[in-house]
Amino acid sequence: MSGPQLLLSFLVGILGGGLYFGGLWYTVRHLPAARRPALLLIGSYLLRLILLLVAIILLAGNHWSTMLSALAGIILARTLLIRRWGPKNVIGDA
């Protein structure tokens, strides 16, 4: 697989991961006020999962290297969002 294709799949992974975990963050924040929290949780999960899988499958096709590159982008997006929205001062708290 060529370098530009791997870079593109990595960027799509970052974008897809950002949308997936951003959607999860949005869902969790709105669960307490939801009239039907189970429907919100399940609907959000299915929508986020389908969108992410369709993007990766359409981009990667049958190439494992592009899927792996997209996965690396998803993990990077998750890590960055945890640092941004995650618990503050976890290390060193008593």
C-alpha cells in the first residue's frame, strides 16, 4: 500500500475516532435528562459504530495495512479526547 493511502486512512481514523468518541461523550452527558435513556444509548452506539465501520471498510477495502493505519488513527483520537475531556489530576490525587 502506498504512503499517501496509509496517511489518508490514518486521517480518516482520527476523524472517525473523534466522531465516535465525541458522540459517546455527548450521549453520556445527555443520558440523565433523556426520557428514554436506553434508547438513546443503544441508538447512539449503533449509529456511531455503523458510521465508523462504513468509513473504514469503504476506505480500506481488503487491505489490512490501511485498516491498521485507520485503527491507529482511532486510538490516537481516543487518547487525545481522554486527555481533553477525561478526569483531571488523576495522578497524585489522594
